[in-house]
Amino acid sequence: MLKILTSSRNQKLINAIIDADLDKLARLLTKFDAAALDSPLRDKQSAAEVAIGAQQPKSLELIMNQGCNANALASCGRPLLLLALQQSENSLNLITQLLRAGADANTDNLLSACFYHCSETEQMVHLSRLIEYGSQLTQDPDLMPLALGTERLELIHFLINSGAELPADMESIHCSDATLSYAKRCVDDRRVREMMQQF
């Protein structure tokens, strides 16, 4: 009997998450502690993973506010943050909710993952959000080769001015000489600014 009640309660919670019925979800969440929400509710998925899969950032916000583990792994073994980044809709809002809840922005080379999972028009805003929450540009070895390969000067300028360094092995980068020269100028300009700030 207890198992049936638990299953029914879990299903109501799942439905409220998927439907983004925020009032109902808020009421249901009072019956769950963080440990229960981090545990599998359906198909080995936690409440946070259900919200991410349903592309419901408001539902995810309410769930994370219950103290859930923002650094938990999804049922597929990937961090929730990477799973959120891979969503076709609302990925920026989903990763923002996880980052606000304490997700590690340096997980699994997320900066590079933006080039594989975000559209060209959304890459910079995703990168900016991850940097805002502490992503270390120098810890992702694929970041600048990927950025240079896009030949997008505004993106290259943004990353270098945010602290990214050019790879030591520049010969292996697939980009035009003009793009490479521009990137080197950006690095030089940044170094000059940094030196001037010391005086």
C-alpha cells in the first residue's frame, strides 16, 4: 500500500514538473525532502532530470530551491549541467538555474560543449553565462581551437578578453591567417591593458 501511495505521489510530482504547473508543484514539493528529490522518481531520473528533459526551467528552479544537488549525475551518467546544455530549447535558462544552485561551471569542459550543443547565435551568451559563474577558460584545451575554427572575430575577441589563451601549438589550428593574426592582436592588446592597469 505504501509503495502505491509513493508511486502515485511521485507521478503527481512528475506531471506537475512536465506541465510546469508551478502552484501544484510548489505544494507537492513540501512533501519531498532534497534526498527524495535527488533519488530516482521515474526511469532512474531525479526530479531535476525530469525538469531538464521537459525543458522546464521554472520547474527546475523550484526543485533546486529545495536543496537538491546541482552537481548530481543524470541517469545517463553525465552531469546535470551538461544535460541541460544539450537541450534544444531553454538550455540557457536551465543551466542558469543549475549554476545558481551551485553547479560546478568547470564540469566536463562545458565551454567546449557549447560549440557542439548551442546554435551559433546562442554560443556567446551560453559561454558568457558559464564564465560569469566561474568557468576557467584556461582549463578547457579545446576551447580556443574550436573558437578559432569558427572564424567569428567577435567570439574570438570576447573569449580572449575574458582570459582565454591561444594554444601553444598554433600550427594545428584550422583557421585563416587573418583570423590567427586577429587573435594574436587581441592577446597583445589585452596584455598592454593589463600592464597599464598595474600603474
